[in-house]
Amino acid sequence: MESFEVPQPSKVNYLNAQYGLKSWLLTRDHKRIALLYLGSVTFFFFIGGIYAMLIRLELLTPQSDLLSATTYNKTFTQHGIIMIFFFLIPSIPATLGNFLVPMMIGAKDLAFPRINLLSWYIYIIAGIITIYALIAGGVDTGWTFYAPYSTTFSNSYVVLTGLGIFINGFSSILTGLNFIVTIHTMRAPGMTWFRMPLFLWSTYATALIMILGTPVIAITVLLLAFERLARIGIFDPAIGGDPVLFQHLFWFYSHPAVYIMILPGMGVISELIANFSRKNIFGYSFVAFSSLAIAVFGFLVWGHHMFVSGQSVFASMIFSVLSFAVAIPSAVKVFNWTATLYKGSISYDTPMLYALGFIGLFTIGGMTGLFLATIAVDVHVTDTYFVVAHFHYIMVGGTLLAYLGGLHYWWPKISGRMYPEGWGRFSALVVFVGFNLTFLPQFVAGYLGMPRRYATYPPEFQVFNVLSTAGASILGFGLLIPLIYLIWSMRYGKIAEPNPWHLPGLEWRTASPPPTENFLLTPIVTWEAYEFAPPEEMEVVGTVHRGRHARSDVDAPIGENT
Amino acid sequence: MAESIAAEHEVHHPALQHHFENMEQQREASTLGMWVFLVTEIMFFGGMFFSYTLYRWLYPEAFASASNHLSLPLGAINTGVLIFSSFTMALAVYSAQTGKQRAQVICLTLTLLLGLTFLGIKAAEYKEKYDTNLIPGHLIPSRPFNPDAVHLLPGARKENVEIFFWIYFAMTGMHAVHMIIGVGVLSVILFFATRGRYGPEYHNPVEISGLYWHFVDIIWIFLFPLLYLLGRHLMGHGG
């Protein structure tokens, strides 16, 4: 009966291998660094969330009553900066990615553990600088920092915030570098590229964007700071610069950055859909390559943010066509996930609820993206709430749901405890309802012409804003529930088995939580990704000391004590 | 199997980190890591090369006029210095690979000295710009940029020469920062080389520092013609 053996869960694992603050702050274990990131990312998420609630409360009424116009400008700017640079970009790669990349390929750690820890410290330093800038007086340029407002006119802490973003970029670059090198050089014997779980393909594609795009925003922010400090005409036309150059450089990073945020989410969803349908993913190689295609196309479409910037109409047309082209690999994913569900053995556990929510919301976000890629429609809805709703469907409906789904799915592995399933399902539904109530009305308000980034609006838009604020309250409530029960479950949750979902992936073939070196012996991979055992053997797969007896020859001798 | 693993543990090199299976894997990982890092560097400089292209296309005459105020001899000497330093760096890597301890130390020292020479000449050039009020904007409060110091070619406009100088300072300044980092890295490598740490089995740090050094040289090979060699023929003299 024994096909693979896992270390006893109650004994030494990465959480109890060492104790004390120092053992955490100086750790080089990718799993501990993932937890450091998890904590800090969550902290920034709630800071950004407070700003979001302030925005929604201010917009409850047409007048500017809760916040002054200036404060409102700072509020939405800081919401954007914190959420994008300090939550969305590091969220899935730096927490789930850090935890899972070595485990999924059967390695002991990432290729450069010290650099991995360094990236967390860089992130924290950048975060402190940014938070300091926010407390000292804030920044009011919008997260896009458009010149010449940011370089010449704004009276807020542009340079300091820019410094925070500049420094934070290096954290992202180092994480990306580590992932690329790890996936190339550290795969266990038998773990070929096409046996890798799809999460790794999307993480790899994300890492490519991180290393190619982030340096460009670094130099852009640096030039912005130079212009502001030294009055050199780089972007301000009054002193000889070119403001459209700023937009080109900014969006050259910031559009691909959208894919840094959504691609890891897509990877998580591929895992969830295949594993909770207990079916091999439909068209593995299409899903794998669509990640790379999105990464490549993503670099060629930045101009669709600039249809009204004064760039040539010809350039706009090319960017428009290329933007439509990005929809193809994205649609490949959605269709393949749907096809995977067909005749699958679906279980509606919390992670799967998030995954199903993702598919629906991402589809809406993606389709409205096509509206915005159409030049004529885009000119009509530029800088309206239509755009706001569109990218929140991708960022919140996509990335955040995938992040929560992934967090629940791998929680038993991360913490060694189960989360409470009933509360999980309940909060997933609350989040879904709250999210839609928040952002669906914004499509309508935006289409009718309500502009973004104003503290006041004409009274006829109030009904949409009241709905939206009500939805945001529900969403905020829904997001607090997991925060509470996940923390609760770390101490009081049911002890998790090594493989609570009965899945074939490598990360499930070791203890929960895993030992510091992940596997006692380097595993030898002889199976394909998502290769599920025949139904009659399902029940025993993955339990301690028992496995797929009929196919013991194909299982890795993990944990074999020598 | 158990014996073979135990044997491997006994003979493994002291420089092998615990999470790698063997030296070969460790070497591959660090080399690939450096290449990936260099790709990010290309993108970082790429933002400035793009700005250069744009503004040179917009203001070709102003660029040519301003370029004539850079010192061609100093730029050319520095180019030679860096190319030669790349040669000594390559020799240092070769000596490490073949286990020639003394040659390795000598070549690393030479490379380090050549790097410092480059930085010294660069500093002299910056000093000259400072003296002639050609530092852009109000970076030096007492000496704001003085466009009248630039001899204008036909078609060039006074407002646009400053753009050349900020690009010049941004690109060469960033390059100099990379040189300084390179000198720091080489000092560490040299320190360990004198203690005989690198030999035929383990020389990867020397190799990847070499990669970095060559990359910084190559950036300069692009900067020199783009910044120093514009419109020399229009001036009718050697600059």
C-alpha cells in the first residue's frame, strides 16, 4: 500500500524549526519569507482598503462634504499607489509564488535565498518611505504621476513617494529574477517544462514582465524626480520637455504591470479549476503558452492608455489592434477553464467558489477592456467611471479573488491547519455580492458620463454612488471575515493532512506544514501535471503512509528514510 | 542509493550551498541570474536611450552643437581604458579557470586600476562642465545652466541645448554609478582571490563579475559615439 511516505506533521517543520524574532528576520527559507510577505502585504491591503472606504463614503453624496477636494485627490492617489505597488504586484508572486515555486518543482529553496530575503527588506523600506510620505502630507497626482502636473505644479510629496516606488521596483525585479533562475535550473529530476503545474508557467511569464518592465518605471520615476528637483526640461513642455514621453515611459511599464497583477491570478485559477474538477486541464500547452503570449503582447499595447494624449491616430490604431490581440490568449484561458469543468467531478469548496467567481468577473472585466481598446468608444468613456469599473473587475474581481482562492487552497499546506469551510464559503459569497454591487453601477455611471477623480458629481449620479458605497461596505465586511478566521485557524483550526484535497501535485506530497527543506529526498517526477488516480483509488490517495498502490512504480520515493 | 548520496556529501565543495544539488547546478544558476540581471539593466538604460533618440530626432542641430562641448580626447582615452580593462578582466577569468593564481590577482588589480582611471577622467570632465556652467537646470544652485556658453550651429535653438546636457549627465552618471559598483565588486573578488579562493573547480564569482564588467563597458561603447561624436564635421575643427 505504501507508495509515498511523508514526514510526521507534528514533528519538525519550517514553522517550528527555529523560534524567535531573529530566526524570522534573518531566515533564508522561502516559506518563511513568503509568510513575511503575507503579513506585510495584508497590512498594506488594509491601509489601501481604508482609503477605498474613505473614497466611497465621500462619494455617497454629490457634494464634497466628508473630504475636501484636495484631501480627496490625495485619498484616491494613495489608494491607487498602495494597492497597486504594495498589494497587487507583490500579492500572489511574493506570497504564494515564493511559497510554491520551489515546492512545485521539487527544489529545496529558490536559487538565491539571500536575494529573496533582500527583496522583502527592500519592499519594507520602500513601504516605510511611502507611508512616511503619506503621513507627512501625501501626494495628489493620481497613481499615474502625469507630467507636468507632477513635476511642476503639485505641492505634495511627489519625490518621496516616487522614491518609495523606485525602491520597491527592485524588490519586484529580484523576485522575478529568482523565479526565472529557479524554474530554469532547479527543477527536480523528471520535472520537465510540460510537467510543471500551470501556476509555474504563469509565474514564469510574470517574472519575465517583472524583469523587463520594472527597470523602465525605475528610470522614469528617477527622471521625474530630477525634473522636479533641478528644473531640467525632461517632461515639462514649458522648459523644453515632452509630456507625452512621460506617458510612453510610464505606460510601457504600467500596462505590462497589469499583467504582473493578473497573470499569477490566472495561474492560481488554472490550479483550482483543474484540481477541484479532478480533471486534467483542457489543452495544457495552450494554457501554458497563453501565459507567455500575454506577457509578450502585454508589452506592445501601452498606447491604448494614450488615445487622447495627442499621439498620432495611426499609432492609436495599431495599439488598438494589438490590444484586441491580447484578448485572444486571455480568452484561450477562459475557454479552457470552462472546458475543463465539463464532465469534471466538481466540488464547491471555498477555493473553487473564488475560482468560479474569477471566471465570471474576469470575463466581464476583459470584455469591457475591448470596449476601451476601441478608439471611438474609448474617447467617449476616457477618464470616466467606466474605466474605473473595468480595471477593478480585473484587479479586484480577478487578482484579489484568485489571491483569496489560492490562499484558502494552500492554507493547509502553509499553516498546517484547515480553515473553517462554512465561514469560507459564506465569505466568498459575501465578497462576490459586495464586489458586484460596488462596481457594476460604476459601469453605468461612467457610460453616462460621470468623470473619475472628482470629489463632487452632478446629483443625477447619486443613485449609482449610493449603490456602490453600499456594495463597498458589504465587500469590506466580506474581506474582514477571512482575516479573522484565517488568523483564528492558525491556532484552533483542524489539523491538516499532508494532502487534504487528495491531489497529485508535488507540494501535496510532503508534510503540512512542510519541513524546512521541503522534501526529505529530492523527488523524482514520473507523472504528468494533473494526473489524477482512477476513481476507485481516490479515497486513499495522499493519506499518510498510503497511496496509489496499483501504481506505486510511478510515485516518487518522497520521504524515504535512508 | 544511500551510499552514493553519502559519498556525494563527503566530497562536495565547501562553496556549495545547501539548496543546490551540485556545483554544476550552482554555477548554472548564478550565471543565468547574472544574465537575467543584465537584461534588466538593458531595460533600465533603455528608458534613457529612448529619451535620447526622441530628443535627438526633435532637435538634431542643438544636439550637435552641445556635443561639440564634450572633450573628444578624454572620451576617446576613456573608451580605450575601458576596452583594455575588459581585456584584463577576461584574462582574470581565464586565469581563475586555469588555476593561475598569480596572474589572476595581477589581472584583477589591473582591471580595478583601469576602472578607477576611467572614473578619474570622468570626474575631470564633470569638473570642466561645472566650470563652464554646463550642468543642466539648477542642480548647482550657484551655477545654473548657461546656454550662452554653447556655440550654436546653424538651425540650433538656445532653449534646446540643455536637453542634451541632462541626457549626457543622466546616461554617463548612471554609467559611472555602475562603474563604482563594479569597482566595489572587483575589490571584494580581489580580496578573495588573494586568499586563493578561486580555482578550476570554483571560479563562478569571478566569471559573473566579469560578465557585469563587460556589460558596463558595452554601455560605454554605445554612449561614446552617441554623445561625443555628433556633428564634429560641422564645426570645421577637432572640437
